[in-house]
Amino acid sequence: MSETTASIDTITVHAGELDAAITGIEDRLAAWAADTGTALAALSGKVTGTAVDKLIRPVVEELVRTPDGYVAGAGFLANAGLLGPERSYIAWWQGEELEHVDALANFSPNSISRYVKSEWFRVPVETGQPHVTGPYVDFLCTDEYVLTFTHPVFCRADGPVVGIVGMDVTVQRLERGAMAALRRIGERATLVNPDGRAIVSAAPDIAAGDLAAAADGCSVHPVGRKFRIWSEATAL
Amino acid sequence: MLLTPQSASRSLAAVFTPIKSRGLVDEVCGRIEQAVETGLLTSGQRLPNETELAAALGVSAVTAREALSQLRTAGIIRTARGRSGGSFIADNVLPSRERALDQLRDLTRLQISDLGLHYQAIAAACAGVAARRSDAADVATLRSFIPTAEADPLHWRLALSEFLLEVAAIARSARLARELIRLQADLGTLTLLPCADAGYRTTTTGLLLDVAAAIEAREPAAAETAVKALVAATTDWLLTEQSKRY
């Protein structure tokens, strides 16, 4: 064991804290996706933007106003077909003041074209599975360095993906929550995404966004569905 | 061909975020103009009424009404009365050479060269960091923004701005990306002018390939040099054009 790394019991405890935080976000999102699908299926007649807003906004309000919560913004994005053939519909808000994001796009008849290429929309729609995008600079909503957790919404178990629900978590907020645990794991402990890109690192020479490598013999701990903690990382 | 909104999503992005700052009427107008330039709103399309527009952008109905009035005066929208009435995006509203020339005439050489220096500094910082942080997917996306030499000036202008925004995205710095967006807004439609010149397009294609190659090869110094040359190609073209006035 390297002297800069804590005992494996200590590591397991602190890696577990971070895993619980991220898994909590993922579970909350999955539950929201299920509720949204049920509520959309229960809407009688044509689905309208107003009805979607009414369904989504109260949940976003609760998420972004949770004290010490990780969620900076959240919402729903309709897949083509729910409101119209080429039409999407974005019901997304951010910040404590609930800024309505990208709402003017809802007036464009070809608004779906605006989102189809985005990883956070495309992957859950194509695979029918939840996804995490990033960390990346989010030009559409926050203009910050973020992780976007997205989950497909189904009205029927065997039906098409009618849209996605998602939550933006800024790397800045995650760092505040994760840094203490990482420091206790090791001086060079690093939270990475599946590409090996650092999200938060205790090492001074590894910044968020840098590609890093696991040091030989370091321990690896899963954090949520996609992320890992390396007890010791090296800069590339 | 115009870039479709999906490939231009980032330059559009700033367009639709709620507005809080001063100059609200100008901001609303600017965003609608940008939405038209990037193809999200097209000629003949009906605009939301002032109540809907106000709600969508988080401004007051008064601000929305003033913005619609200003857009009408500028010829960007036209208003029809009656049952099928409302505000519509006018025909021939895309950024024109005439508007760009007007903008160039308002600028001094000092303003152009100083803006060029600022743009070079930010773009070079982005390119240097991007060369350290890029992965294979990043480089593939970056190359997808390199336009063909035959593409029309409007397409070229959008593609160039998207290419540099992608360099900022690869650098993964929110501050540098925001600064780059601000600089591109300052340049406005000016960049349409060199894009109409075949010689400029040929030179620029080579420079875009150089930037992408240096980022792919993870050579920060080469990436910085290439991106500075790319910005200089634009500033030099504009300075040459501007000097013809005298």
C-alpha cells in the first residue's frame, strides 16, 4: 500500500459516501422518469406544452431548491411525436429563480433538430437506457462545466421513448461535496468518468477535464452507474 | 446551404437563455435575429405574440412589445392584421453583405486590430488547452465543422464560429468559452465579408486543418500558432478591405 493512500477500510467508507450521493441522483431521476411517463399517459387528449410545464415545473422547483443539493437545473425534453412530428418541447428550468431555459425554441416548428445530436438527448432516446454526459461545457443551459444525467421516459413499457428527463449537476457543486472524501482516500485520489477524464481530483496537477490514468496497484471503486474513484491517479 | 440548427446549436445557445441584464429590448431583438441567421426561425414563420414571447424570455410584456416594434422597424418581422394576423419573420432577412459593410465602415483600424489581438489571445488559450485535453471523439467532432470550399458565405461564417467554439469545448473551460462567445458577438456580421472571398476560404481551410491536426497530435504550441494564424487571416482581410476606403 502506498503511504499516500489510506487503509482500504477507510477508502471503502469514503468511496461509499460518494457512490451514495451519485446513486441518489440516478435513483431520483429514474423515479421521476417513471412518474412522468405515468402522468403523461394519464393526460386525456392531445399533450400540450402547458400540460407538460404543469407536470414538470413543481419537481424542478423541489430539486433545485433542495438545500445543499447537487442539481443546478432540470427538466423534460419531448421526443418528436409527443407534441408534433418534427417538434420537440423543452420544459427545463435552472437556478433558484427557476430561469426557463431555451423556451423560445418551443416556437420553432423544427425544434427537434436542435437537440437530436446532443449526447444527453440522443443516447437515452436511442438506447432506452439512462445516461450521463460529461463533464462538458454546457452552452445550452448553464454555460458551466457540468454533468448531465438523463433518463428516457416511456408512457407504456413496450412503447416508444416519448422524451427524456434530466438533471444538470455542476462540477463545482460536486467538488464541494466530494473533495473531503477524496482527500481522506488519498492525496491523489480522483473521481473519473468512463473515459478516464477527471471530474474532481485531490491531486494538485490534475484539473477537472484533464485525462488521467490509474496508478499501478491503486484501488478502483464504482461511483454510480458510470464513474469510478481511483485511489491514486497520475496526470497524463 | 445554411447550417442546420443542430450543427449550429452552440452559437444559438446564448440566444434563448432568459434575459436579466440591461438593454433588454436590444437583447430580445439580437436573439431573434440570431435565431433567424442560424435557421431556427425562417422567413414567413409566425412569431409568438407579445405575451408568449415575454413569458418565454422572462421579460415584461412592455419589453416584448418594444422589441417586436424595433424588429418591425428594422424590417426583420412584418405584421399582418386581421384574423390570420400576427407577426411573421420577413423575407430576405439573412445577414447581408450590405449590413456587414456598414458595420465595417463604422470601425477604425485600431478597433479591428485590437479586437483581433483579444480574439487571438482567447482562441490561442483555448487551442493550447484543447491540445492537452482532446480525445479521439473531440477531434472527429472538430473536423466535422470544417466546411467545404464551395459552401456559401453564410455557411462559412457559421462554420468558422462553430469550429472555434468546438475548440473551446474541447478545452473544457467555461470561462474561455464564454469569452469566445462574447468576442464572436462583438465581431457580428463582419466575418461574412471575407467568407465571400474564394482566396480567403482556401487559406482558411488549410489553417483549420492545421489547428485540427495540432490538437489531434496533442501539440499545444503548434495548436496556438495555427489558431492565431486563423484569426489573423480574418483581421488582415478586414484591415485590407477597410483601407480601401481611403
